[in-house]
Amino acid sequence: MQGPLYSFGDEGINQVMFTLHNKLQDDTVEITSLALSRVLLMNDSSFPWLILVPAREGMREIHELVIADRSVLIEEVAAASEVIQDLFSPDKINVGALGNLVPQLHIHIIGRFRTDRAWPGSVWGSGTARPYSEEELKVVAVRIRKAFQQKDRAHDR
């Protein structure tokens, strides 16, 4: 039995000195922490849209992470993609690390539907965000958090 792939709680690797970029703070809601990354939900109910931010100060590009962190990051991206697939059943999942406006290393995982406002184009610049209501945000955040916790328990088996 291996140790946990994800870290939920106040202990461990996620307590390293780390500052989230202001734009990410403004546009997202933190859902949970994994072994390497913070999991954020983009506050746009138009898309199931998670953002993973490796909790490593000063990182701008994936190749700047140490090899072990790069390996963890790809597994976290896969896990986040599975969570979106399991909870929302999108037609496609887009994964991207752009950073043109927010230089801090972060990975977008976006569930896409043939019926969404941007299909088949990019979500960026495709219209006005529709923020979650307080109630919607609570429900979605709990569902996503529970899905990650279930993945963690399944990984421990």
C-alpha cells in the first residue's frame, strides 16, 4: 500500500511558503489541496473548470519543476480530468497551461460541451462569465471535494 496521492488537511508538503497570484484569488474558489497542487474552481458556471496550481513559489513553467513534482503534477491533472468526467460527463476535456496573463504556473482543466457558448473554440474571450450563486457554489464545491477524497481512498487500496 502506497501513501496518499493527495493531501487533505493542514500537514505535509502543502504548507510550504506559497502565494497565490491575485488574479487567481479573484477569479476562483479554493476547493482542496493535493500532494502538490491547490485545486481551484473557476467562478464561471458556464463550464466545469478546475485550475491546479503547484504550491511552489516562483514557478512559471512546467519544466521548472523538479522531476518528482512534474510526475506528481501529471497524475494530479489526470485525477482532476477524471473528476470532471465523472461529475459532469463533458464531450471533451481541455487541458492547458497558458500563463500569458497570469505568470504563476497553473493548469486549466475544463469540461467542454458541444452546446457550450465557446464550442468548438477557446473558452477565453468567448463571452461573459456567469458566476455561481452562493448555493450553486456550495453544492459544486462539495461534490468536487468529495470526488477527490474518493479518489484518494481508492488510491490507498
